[in-house]
Amino acid sequence: MSHKILRLPEVIAKTGIARSTIYTKIAERQFPQPIQLGSRSVGWLETEIDQWVSQRISASRPELVIQQ
């Protein structure tokens, strides 16, 4: 299985939320935890970000069925 790791600009583009909001939600355990890539770099699994977005859509529009 192949895993794609997204860096912060890609996560911002996929979610539409700001950097500060992402880190606030991480601290509150409401957003996927980043993966440490190096001493000063992190990334996120694309599958976890996609799942988080799908959950937000389902929560705001329960009549929609999200197919994955």
C-alpha cells in the first residue's frame, strides 16, 4: 500500500483552513496528528486528511452520502 504524505501548504489547500486553525485543532485532538519527517519538518497522511474532510461534510450535510 502506498502512502502519500502532504506538507502544510497542501493540507491548507485541501481543507480550506488556516495554519493556525490546523495547529489549534491538532492540540484539541480534532485534526489528524502530523508525522515527523525530520528534525523541523512534518507532514500528514493524505488518507487521514481526506477522511477528516469527509467527516466534516457528513457532519454538516447528513443527507449526503460520501462514497470513498
